[in-house]
Amino acid sequence: QKEVEQDPGPLSVPEGAIVSLNCTYSNSAFQYFMWYRQYSRKGPELLMYTYSSGNKEDGRFTAQVDKSSKYISLFIRDSQPSDSATYLCAMSAGSGGSNYKLTFGKGTLLTVNP
Amino acid sequence: DTAVSQTPKYLVTQMGNDKSIKCEQNLGHDTMYWYKQDSKKFLKIMFSYNNKELIINETVPNRFSPKSPDKAHLNLHINSLELGDSAVYFCASSRSPTRQETQYFGPGTRLLVL
């Protein structure tokens, strides 16, 4: 079983839809959870960062972490064509040495159609 | 005022050649990273340096040798290039090893080995 599983999609939605992106993980030591957005032929950029369980909201984006289920989600409300990108989840244990490293999911390709 | 820059952006070369990729960050960060992203978009860490000292060294062929002349620069030298080395290589930086949740990525270097 891979440490981080993410459905690669592709996911295609109409403009204005609510988008739900998810990752599951197996390492119970993970406590830092990130979502990165990567536009085509660009580097990943940090979108949301959450520590431990709970929700975090930033504009149209909401990140949720359920450590008991080892499941994280990113919701995008009122999706826009400019949201079309690959979304990568990432996580780390943050407990020292190489446990600080980020482990990424494979990314979900999202297309928002106008 | 680019935060993390990489050169070259594209690299096409023959099998068996030796090549280098350079990375520079002007964010004043102490920690820098090299990642490899394969054709399926899977992003995997290769190396991490903190203040010129190697702190993460994942299972990478020893044909890959990172070098950090100062904390603002991290270069990657690849000897005897193989077809499987074709990928996009990303450099990233963060304030410290304990702040890996806020990594800033460069634009990537697209390497094609023929």
C-alpha cells in the first residue's frame, strides 16, 4: 500500500460547481497536511496547509483533515476556469530528521469548463 | 524578483552524458530541496540541504550528486545520464527543515535523455 493515495482523475466540472478532492494515507505519524496547485508546465505552489485534524478555510477553498480515518479533502466552491490545474496533496510527520520530508500524492488533474 | 529560479529550463541530451542543473533562491531560506517529477506527475524528494549540510538523501543512484556552495544555491550534477532520468526536476526551499510545510518551488527543469 502506498503511503499516500490520490485519485489521478481527470476530473472535469462546469464552472460554478463545487469540487471535492481527496487523499488517503497509511502513515499514522503524519500530522502536517498540505495541498499544492500545479499549473501546466509550472512548479507546485502551496494552496492550503493544516496541522492535525480539523478544517481550514481560505476564500473559496476549504481543507479538511480526518486523522481517525486517515483522509484529507480539499473543497473548491464556485469553481472557476482558472482553477484548472493538477492538485497535489502532501503530508509529513514533522518529527525530526527525514520525517520532516513531504510525501506527495500523485495529483488530481482538474478541468473547470466555462 | 523571482523567488526560486532554476537553469536551464529545458535540457535535451544524449545517454551517457554528464549534466548539471542550477538552483538559486532569494528568499533568505536555510533549507533547499531537489525533487523529481516523473511523466505521471509523481513528485518525489531526492535531496535536502540545510545551511549547506545534507540532511535528506533518499534512495537515489549515486550518479546524482547535489552540491550546495552556499545556502542560497543548490546544484544537481548527474553523471552518465540514462533514459530513465528523463523527468522534470524541481528545486524548492523553505525557511528551515521544520518548516517543510511551506516550501516554495522553482519552475522546474525539463530533462530529456535521448
